[in-house]
Amino acid sequence: MNIFFAKIGKSNSEFDKYLDPLKLRPELNGRPCAPIFFDSKAKTREDLLNRKITNHNSNKKEACTGKQRDNSAPDINNFFWCGKEPFNYGKPRILVLNNYRHKLYIYKPIGSVFVENMKHNGVDNFAVKLLPVEEITNIPYENLPPIILGLGCNQNLARGTFKQIHPHLYPGVVFAIKKLLNPNTQRPWNLDDLDLLDFTQFETLLARIFEEHGFFVPAMKGGNIPGIDLLPKNISNKKITIFNKTILPGKSIAIQAKLRSEKISMNAPSNLLHICVKKKPTDGPWIDGQIIKSTIQTCEKTEKWLRLSISEFFG
């Protein structure tokens, strides 16, 4: 299954016009469609990939190359791939989180991409690229696992238009979608299921580990200190060894937490403890998923919290 995260206009503000069968634009002739709005004149994938874009520092139009091209090229390719026959190849599924209706909508493509010239964003005859879709299901927010609700907060996905949710980057999201579509989908519980947490849950997990070892964790995000996610403080009267570090009474340790990344924040202090589940950062001390899991096994309350946090995956 290939899963894509789509935005229907800014903050899904165009959802009703393109996906609500009762409110569709007349130009769609009753066909719900996922749109993309890159360029008002380009009509094909090739036109979009080779289009000229406005350089905001000048009045000239320049060829879409380098970083500017790379920003949209994957989204464009994803969109047109979903519109290739046979439409069930790779079982593409398109997710739309609608904050106005507080629902997750899941669609499947049912036709080839086509173009309609219509008024959009104050521009007449805007070439809107359209992918015919059919709704598979919609699920209220209160029935969604946190890892799905957190998709809109993921900067990589939120800044895109038609992003693929890759299994190696978002294994928990992919598993959650499969289970939402087929409740009989199962996997045995083990501590490898750290990948079913979203980032906020992962930070909370680390905070609970430190608290269970005798630390006080004042706030997530290190009180908004750049490069620091947690600042646990040893409030006991003895030194504590955790994650291969010994912290004296009254002292704090700065933590940078990452689910999967090879990068360390440029703002990170030199003595920062890096904790990363999936990949080793390229420099500095780091704690990987194996060490996290072995530490959880010494924390009865934290392991129970972890099980409850992802229980919807195993119920």
C-alpha cells in the first residue's frame, strides 16, 4: 500500500469545492477530485517539472532548478503516479485531515489526471490539475490514534501538497492506516513498537523514563531553548546514572530527541545527549533504540504507559 498525505488548498480550505459531493464546483460535473494548483498554465507533469517560477527577488521568471525545483517535484510525481492505470497498482491511498470537520478522510484514485481551466485564487482560466477519487472511509478525530492526529504537525508533511508517507520514515503511520482500513491487522507486541509513537509521545516517553529514575522534567521542548527538547534535573540527594551518563544531585542534563534523523541541530550545545531511535546521528554522543528499550525494561510504570499509549494498535 502506498499512502499519500494531501492538502486541498491552504489548510484544506478548498476541501468542500473539490471533495464534498454536495458542494462540488460545477466544473467537476459531480466528480470528487483531489487537486493540485502548481502553476496557472502548466497542464502536464512534464510542463510542471520544467516550468518557470517567479524569483521573488526580481521581476524575472527563471527555470525551475535546484532547491526550488526539488521542493515540488516529488509532490508532482506522486500526484501523477496516482493517476496512472491500473489505478489499484500499489493500492494508493490518499489521506486528508480536515480540521474543519474534525475527520480523517481516506480516498483511492479512480481515474487519470485531467485539467480544467477555472477561476482559482483570483486568477481566471487557472489550469487546475485534478485526480478523480472515491472516498473509502472517513473517521472522526476522537476515533483516531495520536500518531495520525499528529500528521498535521509534521513539518515535512505540512509544508507539502501531496507527500508520500514512506514506510521506512513513518512505519507507525502506515501500520495505523492499515489497521483503520482493516481492524484485523495485527502485529505482536514488543519494544520495537517505539516506531508507533509520534514525536510528542516519544518526548513524553523519555520524560517518564527520567522521572521514574528520580529526575524532575520541567517542560517539553526544554523551555523552548533552541536545540534542546528536554532538561531533566536530578532532584535526589545522590548521583544517578542513566543512558550511560552520570548526573550529580541538583544538576540537569540537556537532551535532543529524534525518532529518526542523521542530523544534529546546529544550535545544540556540545555536551548535549542525543537520543535517536532509528538512525545514529553523524557526530556527538548518541543513544539508540536498543539502549532506550533496555532502559524501559527497568521502568515498570513507563513500560505500562507505553503499552497503553499504543494499545489501539493491538486491541
